[in-house]
Amino acid sequence: MKKVTLIFATISIMLLISCNDKKEATKETVIIEKEAPAAPEKGKEENKNGTSLSISNDGVEFSTKEGENKIEVEIDDKKK
């Protein structure tokens, strides 16, 4: 008789735990607005450091600039 009571008590506790209402967390979207940096004036070109890669039907062009050092590599895809 004690085993049956223990089994029913265990089952009822499990049902109470599993049937509790779960509150879903509300998700809030936060929007942060920032001003865009001013566009450089036309005619004034800034020499920025960086790397660029251009791929086209004519071939591949790779260039990199760091300070005064500038490297440009062009690979033409000319089929003869």
C-alpha cells in the first residue's frame, strides 16, 4: 500500500510541475539611430589605406595600400 501511495504522489508531483503556465519573455526591439558621416567633397579624393579586389570578364585586379606603399596586381584573362 505504501508503494502505491508513493507512486501516485510522484505522478501527481510530476503533473503539477509539467502543467505550470510558463510565461514567455517579451522581446523588445531597440533601434539606435546614428548620424551618417559626411560624404567627402567631389574633386577631393582621400588616399585611404586598404585592400581591394575586382573580378570581371577581363580578369582580376588586386590592389593594396598601406601608408606610402602601394601594390597593384592585374591578371588579364585573354584567350588566344
